[in-house]
Amino acid sequence: MDISTRETSLTVGEAAERVGLTTYTLRWYEQEGLVAPVGRDSAGRRRYTESDVNWLFLLTRLRRTGMPVRDMRRYAELARQGDRTLGARRALFEAHRRRVLARMAELEEDLKVLDHKIDAYRRAEEELA
Amino acid sequence: MDISTRETSLTVGEAAERVGLTTYTLRWYEQEGLVAPVGRDSAGRRRYTESDVNWLFLLTRLRRTGMPVRDMRRYAELARQGDRTLGARRALFEAHRRRVLARMAELEEDLKVLDHKIDAYRRAEEELA
DNA sequence: GGTTGACTTCGAGTGCCCTCGAACTGGAAG
DNA sequence: CTTCCAGTTCGAGGGCACTCGAAGTCAACC
């Protein structure tokens, strides 16, 4: 393999490590249409480009914020249709952004419950001490 | 049924509505040991007390913050052992609190990615306009 | 006293997201 | 040239947290 290929493309294992997913998951994402078919070398092995890796990274953030795989697939389909879906993709992100904010607000509420509980335990422990 | 019972105890359906879970889930939680066996009326139907409902509410907050059912069970077991596990329960909550904080920090990072992406889409749309 | 509707138990089924085993292939190192 | 490792496909399996269907019971209302 030539130098330029070596410098810009990664095997499935390398890509997996970069983005923090397993090789199983990477292949599965591709199969599920979350990732466009990845290029192959002469032996039929996947070669991930920079932009493949960037895309995967974005997917991990979407996933981590609780976006279902189904929605990620919809997003991937939009992205594959090019510029004419820019608005739709932005809308998708804006809607998701609102969900993430709501989730964060929930967590803050829940944190309060946790803190109250911790406090109650602390006081109860002092009672018994 | 007498008035005091009517005022302080709820059927599984009522309890479910109060805490935002289904009747299925409430029974399943009990079966899984997340809830101590609930009192029954003369016909064998569950009657949830105030404190049952409070406990269930707490469980929903733990669940919502991502605590696995397995850990909730462990917590429930500790609670059933009385005062001598106060320290352990507090430690459990403190550890969980740290996880929630970490999760919130993650979400904030992810929100940044989302915002950058939204911005990029906005600019790309303007390019095309 | 019959109908309705919410309850009971039990085990099976569902949806989501991976995760893995099996059988095979091909390039690289010794 | 053999050994080894990382890759390939395919379909099956697994963990988690519910969710439901079936068959039955019981209290309440008309």
C-alpha cells in the first residue's frame, strides 16, 4: 500500500479504537445504514478515511445523547442525499438539541433528589452516632 | 374498606399513575425485589401506602438517572436491612451522584458538538441561498 | 344476579443495541 | 513455505427493561 493510503486510511480495528466502538459495532453500523459503505482495499478489507472517522465520531455523540439508532439512520440517509437536505438535517439537530436540554434539566432535578437523600442519610447517621 | 384505608392506600393502577409507571412495571419491580412485598386487601389486591409511593418515586428518579435495575435492587436490599446500612446507602448515592455529574458533563460536551453542527448547517444553507 | 372492569398470576414476547461464534481468506513476518 | 493475525460474511445469541396475553377472581353497580 502506498504512503498516502497509509496515512489517511485506517483498518476497521484502528477506526474502532479511534472512535471508541468495537469492530463488531462498526460493521453493524454500516450494515444498518448508519454509515455509507466504506471503501475497501484490494483484499476486500475496509479502509476508513478521515471523513469516515469524523462521521463515526459524530454518530457516537448522537448516540451518547440518547438518539435512537433509527433516528441516526434517518439522519444518515439525509446526509447521503446531499445539500438539498441541509435544512432537514439542521431541523433534526435543533429538535435533538431541545431533547438534550430537556434531559439535562431532568438530570438537574434528579440531582437535587439525590442530594436531599444524601443529606437525609448523613443526618440519620448522626442521629445514630 | 374503611375510611383510613381509603385515604392512605392506592390500587396498583392508582399508584402506577402517580409515579408514572405502568401497572405491569409496578408488579415487575416488586417481583424483582425493587419494592418490598406490597400489602394486600382482603381480596388479595395490592394496596400501596404513601411510603410505598414515595419509595417508587425515588426509584423512578434513580432509573431516570441511568441506574441499572440491578443496582436499584442492591439498594432496595440495603434499605430493607434497616439503619445499619445507612452508611452503605449514602455511599451508594454519593457514587451515583458522581456518575450523574459525569453524565451531565458529557452532555454539555455533546451539546457543543450539536451547536457547532447546527451552525455549520446554517452557514452552508446561506452559501446555497 | 348479571355485567363490567380492574385486579390476580404466570410465562412468553418485544424492542433496542449490540456481541459473538463459525468458517473462511489474505497479507506480512520469520 | 508455514504461521499468524486481522480481516471477511452470515446468522444466531445475549442483556436489559419492560410489556403483554391468557385465564381466572372479585367487588361494585344497575
